[in-house]
Amino acid sequence: MSNDKIFHVTDADFEAKVLQSDLPVLVDFWAAWCGPCRAIAPVIDEMADKYDGKVKIAKMNVDENPATPGRYGIRAIPTLILFKDGGVVDQITGAVGKAIIEGAISKVI
């Protein structure tokens, strides 16, 4: 991950960094072995640049952090969940196109 606008989140700091965030947060639940996760990574990078200051972009490795994906019922990756004010606004599963991700983001900005 090369984009410095994207941050990693863990089970331990999820509440502080995501649920208590002053800005909406798009969390990319992924794993290193997941091909579709790697396929959408450039789109996630682009969203981080395009929406900088409006939406935060986080990545959570589901292999290293099993509690949070379990809490949100994630059964497949990549899954993107958009949080605002501590609640889930939208959830997208699979390697989707940029327009779908931007559509979700547009609901919260």
C-alpha cells in the first residue's frame, strides 16, 4: 500500500479510528491472498485521493483481525463498508467498479 491517505485499522483501534471518526470512513476488508482484493486496490487508492478531506479510507486485514469482520457479518472479501457517525451506511461485496463505490460515497458527503 503506497497511498499515505489510506490507513490500516485493527480490531483494537477500530472503534476509535472508524466508529468515532468525525468524517465518514470507507473500510476495505481484505486479505493478502485475495485476488479480487488486489484488483480493486487501485480504485481504493483513487478514492482516497479524490475524496481526501471528505471521507477517510481504511484497510482491515481480515486474517489478522477476525473480530471486526465477524461483528459485521462479513463472509466474502473484498467487502467495503461505509461508516458514518458510528453506523453502517452502505456495504459492497466483491470487486466492483469505481462508479458503484463513488455512488456509495456520494450518500455521505
